[in-house]
Amino acid sequence: MVRPGVVVLGGLPGAGKSVLAASLANRLPGARVIDNDLVRRALFAPCDQSSAERDVSFSAMLDAASYHLGRGRVVIFDGLPFFRRSEVEAAEAVATEAGGFSAVVVCDVPISVAIERCRADARNGRDGDLIRRVAADMEEPPGAYLTVDMTADPDTVAAQALAYLEDQAR
């Protein structure tokens, strides 16, 4: 059993962050997935993808995380392609304030895999140009983190991530 905490998943569009989030939520009783894409659409559809929208959406995610942490749950942040230092630090602060752990997981895939996955899911509106721009702007997350190969078997990836979360929760 993992104590309450915040897990921040990041990586390219098409990396498989949502797949990993769902798999972890299934393995962690009571865990909640807070999907940035869903929050942003709920607040701003149609979205203009501005930094102001991102800030408001992330603030709402932090508020929701605080609520769930107060009820003893693990919160999984999904849909974040970038690791902005201020966001990681804010997620860590919310977890610490609630007496929980925090963990960052990088969902890694080659750009070509991300592009192919997004092409296969035409509904998402993400193309190769967007993925290449996101890849060019990505930075290493601050602090400790786990990198998982999202081209590997999904159960193996979930087991690796879960072991890391359990270690971080100690």
C-alpha cells in the first residue's frame, strides 16, 4: 500500500502517459487521475493553448490534488508534456503539506513512435510538427525522477513505475 502522494507523469504527446496513469490508478486503491487535457477543455473549450490557460488549469489540478490528498489518496497528474520547475515544485509542495510523497515519472519514447501513435489517433489533433516542437522544448525535470521506456510491455512499465512510487513513499 502506498501512502498518499502526487505522481507527475510527463512526456511527449503520444508517449503513453494516459495509459500509464490508468494502469497505475488500477493498481493503487483509491488513486485519482487528474488529466490536464480534460481539465483544460472543461475550463476553456475551445482552448487556445495559451500559457494563461495552462496556469489556470494547473492551479485547478493542484486544488483537486489537495482535496484528494486530504482524503488519503494518491493523485496522478496526467497530460503534462513539459516539466516546468515551478509546476513540479508546486506539486511537491501540495504533497508535502498533506504529509504525502511526490514522484516524477518521465514517459520516454522516440519521436517517431509518438508521431505514429498520434497519427493512429486522429481525434487528438496532434501532428508531427507539434510533437517535434514539444520535443525541442522539453527539459529534464528538476530533482529525482524515473524514466520509463513506453515502448516496452505496458505491464512491465507499470510495475517499474509502481516500484518507484513505493520507494518514494517510504
